[in-house]
Amino acid sequence: MYKMKKNGKSMNSSVVGIDVGEEKSDACYLSPAGDVLDQFNFQMTDAGWNELASRIPRETRIAFEASGLAYVVSKKFAELGYLDVTVAHPKELAWITNSKRKNDRVDSIKIAKLHLVNMIPEAHLLSDEDRITRDLLVQRVRLGRSIGNAKNSITGYLKREGLYDKLPESSDKFSEKRRDAIRAISLNNPKDLVISSMMDRLDLYESQSVKFESEIRKRAKTNEDVRILMSIPGVDYYLAALISSYIGDVHKFPNADKLAVFFGVVHATKDSSSIKRRGPGSMEGSLEARWAL
């Protein structure tokens, strides 16, 4: 989710656009009139940050593109005393600034110019606590996929070896009775090692999943949004916590359509004049969030 940052007093202040890199970043410092006051690159080290701080006044409005370093860079700006820092949404920013001429120096100028006229599509960064919750949920989703894949692998292998139909009947394909039967299979050859290793892997994924679910459940109990979502039939604490984590503050979405677009559960559209084309889902947003829905 992003929004255009609007601030009445900001039009009369200097701005800095920064194209962030892992080892080196480029900065462009513009006056309120749009004149380039300074342009330089700095190393992503303490010495490099100190150089930036010595060249850019603390009251300057700063914008940089979100990346894997977004949280680290935001924290560093806060430590240096910069209070007006905007993180630009990378996909929307690319759509605005797309051109044949592209390099770090040029990108920093584009970011600065957009920021000067309040045209930066702003990304939403999570608080430390919200990031912990999100990380727990995402890892639990991935463990769920790993558990499903492990079960499919075991089932496929047993069917291939003609062993699956010999397992005890059960409505649960991996009931305790069937698990014991799989563990008891003895072919007296290396296939026993294959089966036991697949079962060990499944046990590992499931044991890790239990730990994550316990922590997620504890956090969900204190979240009012989670309780509201759980009032929807079929939505348990885990699903509610996952959806709530991605929505965050629901008021940042102007309407329900924007929320649907954020989750990528709307059809892609290509309309021209009277011709309307509808494609598959737009696939925007988080894979884990779409999986939840």
C-alpha cells in the first residue's frame, strides 16, 4: 500500500533524494526552487553516514526508495536526527520514473524532484513489534507449505513402491495409526532410509510449526482487529492474525476496492474504448497474504 505524501509546509523546504545501495548510495540535495545544491555518493558505513550528516541539514526532507535495507536506513536517519523521512514504494516509483536513462546518480535526482513536489508514492514500514508478528506468520505459512510438500512426497513415494494401499484405513491420511505403519515398514534395503528420512523431515516441520502457532496465538489474543476478523465464519486466530498483519491500519485504504487491489485478489483489466478485457488475478501484494485469502 502506498500514498502520496502531502505536507503544506514541505513545498518551501529543501529535499534530498537518495538511491540506496548495499555498499554505496547516491544523494541529490535540492533547494526549494529545485536547484541542485549538492550531489554526492557516500559509503554505507559509519564514516559515510557521518559525511552525509555533515552535508545535509537536519531539517531537510529526505526520500529514498524502499529495498531490503529500508528498515536499517530509516533507523539510521532517525539516529542522526532527521525527522522527515519518506520511504518510496519501489514498484510505483519505478512506474513514475521509468526511462531509458537509468543509473544511481540519475535515480537520486528523480527521487529528489518528485519529493520536492510531493509526488513520492510512500511505502508503509512496520514497527518493530509488527515486524516480529509478521515474521512469525510468514514463517508459519512457509512451514505449512513445507509440511504439505513433505506429505505429498511421502504419499507419492509409497504409491510408487506399491506400499500405500497396505496402510491402515483412516479418514486422516497421516493419522497416528498410519504414521506408525509407515515407520514400521521394513524393506531391508536403502529404501528404508528414504522413508525414515522423509518422515523425520515431516516431524521436524510439524514440531517447529507448533512453536510458531503457540507464539502467534498468544499475540492474537491481545489484538482487537484479530478478534473482529475471527467473527467471520471459517476464520481462525491464525488466519485472522495473518490478514490483520498485512492490513495494518485499515484506515490507510480509502475503500474496499483499494484493499482488494492491495491483496491482489482482483482481476487484471485492460480496457480500451468500449472493449473491456479481464485477465487472471493481478498477483499484486504478498504471496502469503493471497494464500491466506
